Amino acid sequence: MNLPFFIARRIAFSGKKNFSRFIIRIAIAAVALSVSVMIATTAFITGFKSEISRKIFEFWGHIHISDTALSLSFEPAPIEKNQAFYPALDTVRGINYPVSETILSFETGREAEARSHGGIRHIQVFAHKPGIIRTKTAIEGILLKGIGPDFDWSNLQPYLLEGKPILPGDSVPSRDIILSRQTADRLQVGVGDKFVVHFVKGNDQLRRMFQVCGIYKTGLEEYDRKFALCDIRMVQDLLGWNENQVAGFEVWLDDIRDLDLYTEYIYDEVLPPDLLCASIREKFPAIFEWLQLQDYNEVVILALMLAVAIVNMITALLVLVLERTTMIGVLKALGESTGRIRQVFLYHAAVITLTGMFWGNLLGAGFCLLQNRYRFITLNEADYYLSYAPVQLNWLPLLVINLGTLAITLVFLLLPSYVVSRVSPVRAIQFK
């Protein structure tokens, strides 16, 4: 029989009403609160970063290929659509790359081979042309983004509020256009309405009639304010290009962690000398720096909540030791070692911690599930790009939080458990 565990279990579930009982309940509540806040923090930050990244990537792609990839020109130079990598690039399922070999975080000086987390999911062409929309009540500048038959509508579908995708014409370019909710409201137009867009080509002014076939909203004001989607053949016609000339290619990856790896791979191994590529991180660094800042916020909150749990557990353990001074004296008088007596209180502390963690998981996960379903925590979309606080519960962070909390708490409890060694059996029994 494991005597320390047996005694700890009897103490924990004795049901005796005393002062330590009150302290234990406070400790359980503190652990539960800390764990629930850590779970909610991780879920909210993960969900927030995932949703913002998804909006950016699904609208623009992960990697941009063009002749001027490092700066988005309003009047890009054309490149040929018929490239060796198009559309075969999306058949790349993964690549191997050299890394420095490490053992226990120390570099050995040798090279090893690693593999990417995923491959290339999709590649599509695009072209763009600035113009001015004019209606009876308003004038609005716009950047038309021409899309072709290879456009992945599943990326835009979650943000398509009204209408339907653009249906390309057989022999003539489609005049359908998809506006953002923000632009449509300013122009006071809806699905089915028509308007004229004015363009400048050299010294000439061109006009084209478009009909609204859909309205989208990503929540990213920088995109929603500027861009409208139309048939790429319409943009090619306005630019004076033929059907094999495009502004560039957009590439989607299976895993964002491979962004820098594939950007370098495509530039070095795939592209001809006259083309360049840039990742979305290089195009919009401010957004990614802002998202990276959330990682520091997460670490600070987790550290504070863990500190709260540890301080409360140390207090509870000291109270338990002081209240059980007589029991410690009797056990020592009976020949029990100090180490085994310390195990009694560490087992008891583990029971308290596990109880708090159980309620903390229940509260934290339950709160996140309720937020995911009812979205009662709202945000200012103009500042945060989202109208509500998204959550994303993953089992791995949940497991790390629970195991980490239990392990770190018990390690910190080793020090106050040494109070047991200072208890004198004679004085403890006499005190009784």
C-alpha cells in the first residue's frame, strides 16, 4: 500500500469542517479561475490570429508572382500566362530542405534534411486596373481585380453576403462585378444595379458598363474600400492586353508555416529570371507585426494566471502543514521519514490542483463553446477587422496548459513542503 497517498486521500475527503477547508476551497477556485482564463486566452488569441490571417490569405493568397512583386503597381507590366510553372505548381505536395542538425537545442555543425509541413494548394492568375465608378448620387474610386476561370471561389464564398459568383461569358467578357458592402453602401447600389466605370488609357478616357452580381464583406477595410472583382478579360481589354497576358499569379499554400520556405523555393527553383515573387508578409508587414504582438500578450497573461495559481497553492499547502502539525509529529514518532510525510502533503496538493483544473477546464472550454455559438462578445470591426471575438479550441494547447500547470505548480510546492522537516515530534505531541 502507498501509505502517503492513502493518508492524503483520507485527509482530502474527510469532510471535516475546519479552517483549512475554507483555504482549500479558495485554492481550488484560484486554480480553476487561472486555468479557465488560460484556456480562454489561448482560444481567443488563436482564433483571432487564424481569422485575420484567413481573411488576408483568402483574398490575396500567400505568395504573389509578377514582374513587380515587391510593389503593387496600379498599371502593371504584362507577363505571359503560359509559364512552365502554371498551372503545374499546385501539384507540389512538399519539398525537402537542408537545416542545421541540433541535439538538445545545440548545433552539431552538420547538416540534416527536413520536409515542409505541406505543399502548394492552388495557383491562379489575376490582373488589375484602377477606375472611377459614377452613379447618379456618388463617385467612387475603385481598383478592379480581374479573375479568371481558375479562381477559387471557395476562398471568397464565406464573405459573399449577397448575389452569386461571376459567370464568365463564352465569347465576350462578362460585365458582372462584385463590390464590397462598404462600396455598395456609399454608391447606394445593390445586386442587379448597373453603373458606369470610367478608366484612363494614355490620353483617352474609356467607359464600361457593369452590373452588380454580388456583394462581399471581409471586414478588412483596406481591402473592402479599394477592390472589386470582375472578369479578367474585361481588365485585359482595358489594358490593351491579349488573353495570354496577365499581371501575375497568386499562390496558396497548405500550411502558413511554410511561407518563407516556399517563397524562397519558388524564387530560386521555379521562376524564370524576369519574374519575382513576394510573400504576403512582405507586402503587408504591419498587419503581421500586429498579429505577432498578440503572442507576447498571450505569454504575459498565461504567466500571470500561473503565478496566481502557484501563490494560492503555496498558501494552501502551508496552512495544511501547520494545521496537521500534530499528525506530522505522530508520524515522525512512529518512525516515518520526512520525505514520505512530505509526499502526503504533495499528494494532497495534487488533489487540490487537479480538482481546480477540472473545474477550470469545464468553465474555460464551456465559455469558449458558448462564445463560438452565440458570439456575445462583439468587437469594433473598424479597429479589429472582426465584428466578434473568434475562438479556436485545439486539443494540443489544452493538453499543454493542463500538464504544464500541474507540473509547474507541484515543482513550486516542493519548497514549502520542506516545512515538514522543521516540525519536532516532541514539541508537536506536547502541543497537542
